[in-house]
Amino acid sequence: QVQLTESGGGLVQTGGSLRLSCAASESTFRYDIMGWYRRAPGKQRELVAIISGGTTNYGDSVKGRFTLSRDNAKNIVFLQMNSLKPEDTAMYFCKTQRYRGWPEYWGRGTQVTVSS
């Protein structure tokens, strides 16, 4: 069982920045897929950013503002969020899989609130 530790959420004003971190408890094996999803109240969960192998994909609403990076020596990812908007307010969840089709592991979430 892999546990994910998320950090970095908080309250920020419109236009501000936050950096989220997600670290997996597993260090023996590399987890190929790591990234972030979010869920706002009353809305469905949506992709924020995810890295798989050498490819990073972003949700349309965050392209150009958010950057996902990975510590290649560890199962840790960072999400740099710039130019934050009130519509970015949501609970952000980290997800990892060793490979596509393998079991998914999710963090408990970290709240991001952007005030207008």
C-alpha cells in the first residue's frame, strides 16, 4: 500500500502563487505516473496535471499557468501554480500508479482557496 503525503495548499489572493508537493511512501520502485486532480464543490473531479514517463499532460484550464515537475530520484512531484484564479479553488488530490493499468493510489487532498 502506497501512501501519498500532500502539502502546500492554502489561501491566496487572485493572481498569487502556490506550490503543492506530493511524496509517495514507496521509494524502492519508481512510480511512472504521478500527478494532480482537483474537485471543486458541486463539480466533477478534473485533471490538473499528470506526468507519465517523459510526457506531462495538463488540464485545459491550467495550461500556461501551472507547471508539474518531478524529482526523478524519488517519487515526488511538485505543482507550481501561478496566476491563480478564484475558479482554481478546489480540493487538490495527488495520484500515483506504478504503470498504467496498475492499482491507483490517492492522497487525502489539500485545499486551495483563491480569494477574489
